[in-house]
Amino acid sequence: MRAFTYERAANPAAAQRLATTQEEAVFLAGGTNLTDLMRLGVARPAALVDISDLPYDGIEHRADGSTLLGALSRNAEVAGDRVVRERYPVLSRAILAGASGQLRTMATTGGNLLQRTRCPYFQDVSKPCNKREPGTGCPASRGLAARDLGIIGVSDACIAHHPSDMAVAMVALDAVVHIRTVDGAARSVSLEEFHLLPGNTPEKETVLAPGELVTDVELPPPPPGSSNYRKVRDRASYAFALVSTAVSLALDDTGSVAAVRIGLGGLAPRPWRARTAEQALLGARFDEEAAKSAMRAELATARTTEHNAFKVDLTVDVVTSELLSLAAEESR
Ligand SMILES: Cc1cc2nc3c(=O)[nH]c(=O)nc-3n(C[C@H](O)[C@H](O)[C@H](O)COP(=O)(O)OP(=O)(O)OC[C@H]3O[C@@H](n4cnc5c(N)ncnc54)[C@H](O)[C@@H]3O)c2cc1C
């Protein structure tokens, strides 16, 4: 491992100064992803700026029904928070579907959003990877590894997918990411736009400029109806999603869709909002065929290989089955 310096920042301005005045400095939050990548030689920072002492660890529930999660709130705290469980059960379930109890106790909201892909080529420094080393190629798109990787929003340069469970629920909840710029100003971006699609520059993963800090994630009041998170994976626990979905559904008195949200995980370089499927379903009479056809439309542009083509049918089936369960709950 490359030698690095370590400093614990006392306040946001100091953290940003340390991050921008030192060469190859990175922020350290819970460290559960960054330190793994340092051990693998994938991340080789010269300086770690520990942000644990910054005042971003709160969870604030507002009277208007929205919630503000500090970037340093721990995944376990958020998942276990009584109001989060009542207002946003889909978020609590998504977080609990990820990692392990120990990891969730360390992992933070900001770090979870900014965790890097689990593509085996990205994680193996002896292999080419356009994301880790631009211009070296993307063998992942040709081999067996593609099975676990992305099929929507991907490019010739990169098919890596975003591994977070939490973010899939958040994108379905219309979450907004609040950012502190290096000048100390605040700006915000919807979570849906926070992660960039790879195109020809897969090394650029988010809208964050160097030295910018994620301060909070805002969750608007929850959508109407019932919601759930479902994760399909190779092992029952301690595994990343092959496909996951965060869904919410409200039906009107006639059985038509009054509101629907569909987030998808395990399929794309960003937590994916299934806007095409949502539009097809909104106002339509809800039944199994309507759900399947909406999801087929969503995935019509999927770029698959022989190793991951199964993800299309799997996703259609998983989302349809979740929507059917929610519809049954709605009609009770
Ligand atoms: C064995 C294992 C299994 C796992 N399984 C799952 C799983 O099933 N599902 C899942 O979703 N996740 C899983 N994870 C990933 C885990 O959720 C992440 O490692 C964790 O959420 C990262 O949070 P952290 O605070 O530790 O981030 P860190 O490792 O500290 O940081 C990650 C990145 O975010 C940046 N960063 C952190 N906070 C900020 C901020 N406020 N502003 C700007 N930049 C910031 C850091 O510079 C770094 O680049 C697993 C991890 C492990 C090790």
C-alpha cells in the first residue's frame, strides 16, 4: 500500500482546505469502501482527510413530512430510526438488505452513495479497466463478469453498475443530494442526476467537483400508497444485488394507477429510476400484463450479452411480482 498522511478535519472549511491544498487527497467517512480499495491498490491516495467530526451526522424529521439525513449518519442508524421506518419503510428495508450489521454501523449515508463499483476488472489492478485507468479497455463487457454488471445506461467504454441498495430506495423517493462547494456555498442535485452515465469518460462518476462535500440527503414526504424493496442475489445475505427494486404503488377506486415509483439496482451505473415504465403505468388499469409491458418498455434499450441477457426477464418478473403484491395490499 502506498504511504499516506492522515488528518482529522475540525470543520467543513478545514476539510475542504486539506482536500484541495494537498495532492491526491480524499475524504474518509466510515472507511468501509475506501480502505478496501486502498488495500487492493485501486485507490492510492497520498492524503486521507477524515471527516468524521463534521456536523453532518444528524437525522432531522421535519413537520412538512420530509426528512434530512446527514451525510455522516450511519446506515444502521438510518435503517433503525423509528420515523424512517414509518415514513420510508422502503429505505429501511433497502439498507438492511445490504452488507452486514458491522458494516452498516460504520458506513455512512454519503459514503454509501459514493461507494465504487464491484466490477471485478475495476477491483483487479492487474487487469485493464477504463474506469480505473482510462483508455485501457473494458474486458468486462466481453466475458462472464458481465453477468453481474450493467445493462442499461452503460457504454462501450464501461458496463460497471452502481452497487448501493440504499440509493435504489432513495432514487424512488425523489431524494435530493445537498453539496457544499469549495467556496462554502450550498448546491443541490437530485439523486437521479448525481451519478453520471459513463459514456466515454467512465472515470468521472458523479457531479461532485474536487473538494466538494456531500452534506445531507433530503427525502421529500413519502409517495402515496404501499412500498417495498426486493433484492435478488446469489446468496441470501452478504451479497450484492443481481437485480433489485424499490417500488411504491397507489391505486384509485377503479383499480387504475394513481401513483407509481420504480427504482432499479444491479442494472445501471446509477441508481436507476424507471421513468418509462412509470409513465406507461400511470393512469392505466393495473394488472399483471400492464406491469410486464411497462417494464419491457423500460428495458427495450438494454445492452445485453449472452451472460447477462437473463437480467431483462428477471427484472420484468421481479418488478411485476412486487407491484402485484403492492396492488393486493392496496385493495385490502
Ligand atoms: C463486505 C462488504 C459487503 C457489502 N455489501 C453491500 C451490499 O450488499 N449493499 C450495499 O449497498 N453496500 C454494500 N457494501 C458497501 C457499503 O455499503 C459501503 O462500503 C459503505 O456504504 C461506504 O460508506 P463509508 O462511510 O464507509 O464510505 P467510505 O469508504 O469512507 O467512503 C467512500 C467514498 O465516499 C467518499 N465520501 C464519503 N463521504 C463523503 C462526503 N460526505 N462527501 C464527499 N465524499 C465522501 C470517500 O472519499 C470515498 O471515496 C458492502 C461493503 C463490504 C465491505
